[in-house]
Amino acid sequence: MAFKPFFWYCRPVAGGVWRNAVDNAFGAYTPCAIDSLVVVISHLVVLGLCIYRIWLIKKDFKVQRFCLKSGTYNYVLCLLATCCAFEPLLKLIMGISVLNLDGQTALAPFEVVALIIQTLAWCSMVLMLVVETKVYVYEFRWIVRFGVVYILVADIVMLNLILSVKDFYKRYS
């Protein structure tokens, strides 16, 4: 198949569902490739954007600073970002895999890495929103918003992949 570290990281099943059900160039490596190339990279981008915006707020004294009249909007966004941070953390703790269709017993390493990066990205978003309730700057806000849209597009790609194999998921009653 591939060399050993890549095989260990992706854990493809030779005659598994992903090999037969999805028509693309990745074959058995489809969930690993999509999760690593699309979802992880988009979350890493947002992680970097949030860290840079926190740095702008805390350390860059050239930017003009403001105080929000009402923090209600930020508190609601904080609540949503916290829910988004707990979802991958809960999957990681409970060992829930959306991409495991072949009955493997544990999460694959690419899923663990993706869930950790997703949790870190959303936690940095929560931290950024908490910092913004005290001091707000206009610089770099639209870029962070487009980063969140980038995450939404990555999640839509992942949802499209999951919906393409929906018939192979086990139904629980």
C-alpha cells in the first residue's frame, strides 16, 4: 500500500468500505486525505488567525482600541464557539469516529490529530472572544470571519463525503 508511517497514520482497510464505495483517486485513504488536507488545514488557518488577533489586541500598541457597549453578542459567540470546541473533545474522549465504517476498534491517528487541532482552534476562538469583550480592535476582524467561513466550507466537504457513504453506517435503534 504505502510506506509504514503513512500506513500507520491513515490505517486504511484494504478491502474496506472506503476502497469500494467512493470513486476518487484516494481509494482506501479517502477519509485520511480529506480529513487531513481539508479539515485540519482549515482549522490550523483559523488557529493562526485567532492567535494573531489575540496578539494584536494584547501586544500591538499601534492599533486603535475600543470598548464594546454591550458584550451580549460576544457572549453568544463565545457560547457557540465553546459548543464547537466541546464537540471534537467529546469525540476524542469517548472514541467516537464518524469515518470508521470498517469496524476498527480505536480512532485512527489522523482522527486523533484532527480532533485535537479542531479543539485547539475553537478554544483559541473562545479565548479571542473573551479578550475582545474587554478590548476590541477593528484590524484583522474580517480575515478571522473569512477563516470561519473557510472552516464551514471544509465541514461541508466532509459532510458531502459522509453523505456519500450514508448507506454503510450501522443503524442503532
